[in-house]
Amino acid sequence: SSQYTWAGRFSEPMSDLVKRYTASVDFDQRMWRQDIRGSLAHAKMLAKQGIIAAQDLADIERGMQQVWEEIESGRFEWSLDLEDVHLNIEKRLTALVGDAGKRLHTGRSRNDQVATDIRLWLRDTIDDILALIRQFQENLLVLAEQEAATPMPGSTHLQVAQPVTFGHHLLAYFEMTQRDKERFADCRKRVSRLPLGAAALAGTTYPIDREFVARELGFDGVCENSLDAVSDRDFGIEFCAAAALLMTHFSRLSEELVLWMNPRFGFVRIADRFCTGSSIMPQKKNPDVPELARGKTGRVNGSLIALLTLMKGQPLAYNKDNQEDKEPLFDTADTVLDTLRIFADMMGGIEARPENMRNALTQGFATATDLADYLVKKGLPFRDAHEAVGLAVKRAEDLGVDLPELPLAELQQFSPLVGDDVFAVLTVEGSLAARDHLGGTAPTQVRAAIARARSRL
Ligand code: ARG
């Protein structure tokens, strides 16, 4: 018989091209730890149920120990002829321990095996992602605390809108990444279900104990339906969707960093270790890290679409299409993990430049809304106040000054309600301090929000 595990009913060998086309070992070998863990739990259950002998289990455990060491040390010889990670490991086990190795696959199929491996792998990955988001958030909070009272122009339409503090602005990203954590943690619940026992699609004739295997592998439960267990990858799609949203948040932060470190803004300096130079222009310091994060968001979005498209036309149950789930998942995980590592570190490499932020704040009539609110509190309907302030802004623009620089008499031309207490509300500090409520930008509120954020980590 041929070298192929499944070649019994075949009468001619596979062509080299087909072999290369159908093999996944080049990329699925990274699930080797999960594959061995899954096999050991399965074997333990088979022995407990009397489906294999205790001696078989002992042989399998001993053999797998050696396989583990061979792979870990780089001595393992991966073979394209053996198609995927599962057959490579099983074949080596059998070479080491003989018949016990051949008994391992009793009551199991690669279909439930691979679904188990991916779920174990994703669960580990989600745990790493959650820890790194937390790390990023901790470092973000340190910066936000330093800058809790630092005024900067808040924008809408990228135009100066109202003063905010830099700390408040940064806390927006705490909220976004907090929701990202919730999404990954929620996705994890559905990842953490055991497919093993579904076998190829219909279940198996052996007296298996699926709950035992689930407990052994730390799953929260078993997949209830065998057809569903081997065929759906919705948990992977959810993972990619959560990843796409996370990357979208980091892409927005990246875009802001690119703008802020541009000399025309000059709001921040980013430590040299996150920047690169130009091969031709000696003066350049480029924000390559945020630019790349913005760019890599595209490939994560692409992976999400790839998996959705992979799934949409598949009849139940398992189809080989599903082998295409791995590269998008791995690529997404690698991209997200590296992005998080680098951004967690970069938070400590961002230095605010308050003088430039303040300078920008004096150029866009940032306290115009405060003047309108002032008039409203003196009894003017808001729409009338809005119009009066609009005229005052126009006048200030003609004179080339900011609102607080207009003389009192000049301001009184637009409304007789203006008194000399107006200047307190026209300052940046007055504007900030006045937004003193839950979720507002007053420095006292920002500090309280940081304290709450720490307890929500
Ligand atoms: N390498 C395959 C995958 O990734 C494993 C399952 C193969 N099953 C099969 N019947 N061909 O999906």
C-alpha cells in the first residue's frame, strides 16, 4: 500500500501539483501543541472508556512526549506527503510506538480534530490578546493622567471645535479598547466548545465520553450537534470581526498620531524608536509605525471577508474549503498581537507638546460655544445666542484676533447682555472647567474617569 494514510482505495498516486495544492502542513504545523494536547485528551478518554488498553495510552503518552520534544527543538521532519499537521504527528507517533499510535484515531476524524485544534489555538490567542489590550490600556492611562489637564483643540471635521484636555481625548481610546476586550471575551465563550466526538460528521459508534474530553481540555462545554461541530467556523469569523474593529480603533489612533506628530500640528513627539528616516531626505522622521498599523487594518478586514466568503456556500458538513480558514486566522492573530505589543510600548514614547496644542486652540474660536452658553444663561434663547456669537466671530476674524481679545465694548455690540464676567468663560481653562459632569472634559472629571478606568481594567 502507498505512503498515504488513506490510500487504501486509490489506484494511482497523487500528482505533485495536487499534493502541493491540497497540503496544509506548511501553515497548520503551528497548531502542533494544540494537536498533541487534543490527541492526549482523546486517548485518555479512550482508555478510561475501555476502548483502548491502558498500555496503549501509556505508549501514546510516551510517544507524544518525544514528538513534542522533537518539534520543540526543531528536529521534527515535517513532510508534505503527510498533508497536514495531524497526519505528520500521527505518523511519527506510530513510528515511535507502533500499534498504539495506530489506535489513537479510533472514534475520531481529522474533521473534528482540526476543529478542536483551531478552537484551542484561538482560545490561547484570545487570552494573549486580552492581556495585551490590558497592557496597552495601563500605559495609555499613565499618559492620560500626565495630560489630564492639558488643553488641546477638540475637533469636528478636523476643524477646531471646542477645547478638550489631551487626557480626555486619550480616554476615548480606553473606552474603544474596553469594548474590544468585551468582544474578544464574548467570542471566547463560543470558541470554547469541544467538537471532538463528532468524528467525520455523524458521531461515532464507540462509547465515548465527550464531557470528559471537554473538561480535560478546559472547554466550557461540547458542541451539541455533530454536523455543526465539524463544519461551522463562525467562531473564527467572530474573532476576525472583533479583530477588524480593534484594528479600526488603532487605525484611527494612528491617523491622529500621524497628524499630531506632523510639524504643522506639532502636538506630540514620538520616540525615535518608533520612527524611521528617509533614504534620500536627511531631515525626515516618518511615523512608519502608525502608518503601517493603519495599512495593516486593510489586511485584517480582508481576512474577515475571506472567512465570510469561505463559509457562505458550503453545504453541511465538513468541506475541504475549511482548510482555507487557517491562514486568515493566523495572519489576523499575528497582526493584532504585534500591533498591540508595539502600541502598548509606544504609549510610553509619546510626549505631549502643550504649547503647540494651546497655540492651535487660539486660532479657531474654540470658546464660541461657551460665549453662546453664557448668553443663554443670561436669558437669551439659544438660537439667538448662536446668531449673536456668529456675528462676533466674524468681527474677530476681520480684526484678526481671538474672541477673548475683543474689547468688552465690542462684544456688547452683539448683545447688551454681555458683562465683564464674560472673559472668565472665554478662556480655555474656563471652558474646560465648565464641562464638569460624568463623561465631560473638565480636568477633575478626567481624573475621576482615570480612577474608574483603573478599576475597570
Ligand atoms: N487539513 C484539514 C483542514 O485543515 C484537516 C481536515 C481534513 N479532513 C478531510 N477530510 N480532508 O481542514
